[in-house]
Amino acid sequence: MGMPFDIPALAIVGPTASGKSALGVWLAQQGFPIEIISLDSALVFRDMDIGTAKPSPQELAVVPHHLIDIISPEETFSAADFLTACHGLIADIRQRGKVPVILGGTLMYYKALVAGLDDLPKADAAIRTRIEADANQLGWPHVHAELAKVDPITAARLKPNDSQRLQRAMEVYLLTGQPLSAFHKRDQAQRLSLPTLAIEPGDRAVLHTRIAERFVQMLNSGFIDEVVSLRQRYVLNTTMPSMRCVGYRQVWEYLDGEVDHSTMVDKGVAATRQLAKRQITWLRSMPNKTTVDPLQPNWLELAKPWLHSTVDALLQCK
């Protein structure tokens, strides 16, 4: 029953604290011939273990995990970097006769995988300055009106004072002679199919409780000391992607004396809940997925038939 897949792998996506990592390990323990590719923009950083809820050494020993601990917290790892690395890993894992399981919650990476990245030009400082000068003189609504002449589709979805997006849309047009909407349209045509299991907790309140408990557990496991040693070992600041990860920024503020301990806990939990809310909203809007609720007592068993048939179909794909 070989089913045609554009990407010969399967994805398991879900919000933070929903039990994704445990599911990956459970699959391997059930005898599924898999290797895991981490779909997580925080797990790529070395020495950031507690605050990212990185799988334990025991879990990592059960099944090979990729794209974990690959860069320093001083570096960045973009969606384009992820795409390149992920496609290479899929080919390697397939060659070993295993099925790649792309597992995590960074849905921007997932979108890059199934929809491709726009081949948009990089920012151009000179052109940006020119657009800004225009806006300062004549106002952003004037820039909006100019954009409407060359890219009515993008102009229609932007507000006349949305300076950031107007500037980018105008910049793309001036650099390429093509409207921004043309890039988006081409992007839609690249849709790829990747069989996907979405872990969606049915009861948001239970997930919120889990998030709060997990944050306290991280603090009890030495999260603050982890951030102290990161600040000693690396040259970091709060604008870096590593320190923008949930929890890290809040602990940083606490270490700088900007907030007290209980405020730091409240802010850390709130930021994690916000992340989960964004992830769930994104998951709900995703087409072509199979959904399982991790709050049901037998949820792993419920997911098993879909996982079996998908893994079997992928093993038959050459």
C-alpha cells in the first residue's frame, strides 16, 4: 500500500508540556524503527538543558535524536538552517532503513518544511532608508497608497500605518520588481505532504497547571544556576534567540534585580502559557493532520494504529 509522500518522514507536533518527548521515546520502546529529528528552536543550544526541558541522557540513549546541542547559545539557527539540516538528516535516516520522526513544537520550522520558504530578498539598508525618508516627509499612508499601485493584494491586507510591513513590502518590490504577493502565491504552490500527528490537549486548564508545575520543577532542578553559568561562560544578551527562549529571559531579569523571585515565576509561567496558546492556535488551523488528546489516560494506545500504518507506509516508500 505504498502511499506517495513528498517528504518521506512523519511529524509529531504539539504545544509545550504536552508530552511530545515522552511519545518519541515510547515509540522507540514499542519497537518502531525510528530516529527523531528535533523540531525545536530551543533544543539546538548547548548547555541549555533545564529551561528547555531537553530530553534526559537516558531518553537520548533509547533512540537517536538529531538537532539537539548543535550550536552555542551565542549563535543563531534560522528556519532556513533547519530546512537544510532536516532534509540532509531525512536522507541519512532513510538510508539506514529507519523512519525519520520530526518531533517538536517550533511550528515556524514545520511550516518551512511543508510550505517551503519564500525566496524573498534580504533587507537592503539603502532602500529602507529611502522608504523611511519618504514616510517621514509624506506619511506612511502615502507609502501605503504607492504600494497599492504596484501590489494591490498586499496593500489591501495592510493598515495604512503598519510601518514595518509596508516598508518590507515596498522594499521587496523595489528590489525585485515583483510584488510581495507574487512570492506568497508561489509559496502556496510548493505545499508538500508530511503525515502529521497533532497532540492537542482538550482541557487548557490542565495544560496550564502542567506548565506551572513544570516551571517550578525546573527552578528546583537548578534552572537559575544554569542561567548564571551560561552568563559566565558565554557573551550573551537578552536580544539573542537563545536568551529569548521562554523562561531564560525571565530568569535573566531576576538575576539583574529587575524583578523579585515570585514575579519571575509568574512571568515565566505566563510566557510559557502564551507560547502554548500560540502553538495550539496554529495547530487548530493546520490542515491534513490526525489529532490525539494527551490528557486522555490511554492516549498513546489511541495514537498507535495511525502511527503503525504511517510508519509501515513510509517503510515501503523507496
